[in-house]
Amino acid sequence: MPTILGQNQYGKAENRVVKITRDGDTHHIKDLNVSVALSGDLDDVHYSGSNAHVLPTDTTKNTVFAKAKEHGIESAEAYGVLLARHFVESCEPISRARIRIEQYDWERIETSDANSKFIGADEVKHSFVRKGQEIRTAQITFDGERVEVLSGLKELTVLNSTNSEFWGYIKDRYTTLKEDYDRILATEVAAVWRHNWTGAAGERTPNWDKSYAQTKRHMLQAFAETYSLSLQQTLYQMGSRVINSRPEVDEIRFSMPNKHHFKVDLSPFDIKNEAADGAVYYAADRPYGLIEATVLRDGVTPRIPVDMTNL
């Protein structure tokens, strides 16, 4: 039976790039994990093994590091746009480049007060501790005409210790879960949001770092301020807050596992364990409910993949 080649891409994955910028004695750090995927006129390399149209993945790796040195890293998004444009515009067989970036943030270590500092330590501005809240992500795609920027985050764990209920659901012969009118709501947020910026001439470029910080702030505020009857309701409120507050964002998709906290049954010991009295819970890591949904600006066509796989 004859076969044909379908979607294909290649590139160098997970290039760890650490860029130090020195501003006198004050240093700044950008720590990225960069993956490059290239597509285009690549039929021959699959059918016959001809590498005539192949830019070596080792070259893409070198380019990732060289561009970081030549241009610096203003933000994950700006750096990704620079790389995507470079690969498409400098290599004729390549018609589409996708850059995926994870950013690991660091914050400065606060030094001791003046009385306890060691000699020469008064102006320490180059020591950092890795932030642990979340991993920032970005995906930039360029097809020679249009840039698409997807910003995001993952591993952002949040918890409400009250103002959450779960009741009124379908019950059948297999249902054992009891209704709960005062429960812990916890999740690990993974979110991807699409900017309406396309890189067209004359189009104002967003302030990527400010946009990221404000989008995260709106998500967290909505999570904290929503009296939740379901994690789905909370998710929608988080997405709506972002869309209504950030005009540069047209679409946001969430994947939010329900990190279940169950009250421990202490009745065998004649001990009541109620939320109102400050209950004791056990945290169950699996299995877990997984809630996923996209929130869109009205009239916008969804473009974020439902399943953010390597395709």
C-alpha cells in the first residue's frame, strides 16, 4: 500500500541558555530552556535521505546561544520572536519555525544587616535564589508573514482553605463522594494565553514582561476572590478576568488538576474533624480530577491547541 509523508518538523530541543548581564556591580540573570522546531521543504530528506535542505540541529543550537549573546534576552517572547524570524528568513527551505521556551526565574538573596556582614559584602548584588512559584513558558511561531505568540505558565500551585463547595452533582450506584459545603480548593495551574499581536509593520509590540506579570496577577486575584461551587466555575472566572483586563490577550486555555484534600476520618478515635473547627486533611496526589477549558474574547476564533503536545 503506498504511503505519503505527513506533518513533520525537526530541530534542537531543550537548549539551556543562561545569560548574565552586568550593569556595573549589579548583575541580571535570564535562565531559559529553548526548543526549536523547523518545518518546510523537507520531503527529500525523508524520502531519499538527501540533506540538501536540512539546517543541522547543531547549527540551530549554536544560533540559540549566539543570538542570546548578540542581542541579549529582553524577555522570553522577544527572544523567541527573534529566533523564529531568523530561521525562516535566513534559510530558504524553512517556511515555519516554532520556538518553545521555559523560563526559570531567580530573585536576589537579601544580604545581612550592616552589623553582621562579612568584610567586603556591603554591595553584594549578584547572588540569587531560584523562585519556586511557577515556570514561565512561551511559544513563538513564524510562517514568514505572521507571528503568533503564546505566553503561559505551569506548576503554579494555589489553594483556598474555604469559600469552596461541591454538591448537587449526579449520583448513581457507584457514587461514594459526600457533598461538601466547606472544602479546600487546590490546583496546580497550567495556562497558555494568545496575544493578538502578529508582528505586522507598525504594530505596537507589547511589553511582554508587564503583560505576563499582570496576567498572572489577574488569574490569582480571580482565584482568591471567587466563591467557588466548582473548579470549572473558578477556571472560567480566572480566564474572564484576564480577557476583560488585558486587551492584548484574546484567548486563554487552562489545565487545572483538582489537588484533592480529604478530611481524615477520626471517628474511630471519637474525635470530630470538621472544617469549621480547623480540620485535618490528607492530600491525595492521584488519581485527580483534571479540569481543562478555553476562555475566549467574544467573536475570536480559537487557535490554542486543545492538547499542547509536540505537534
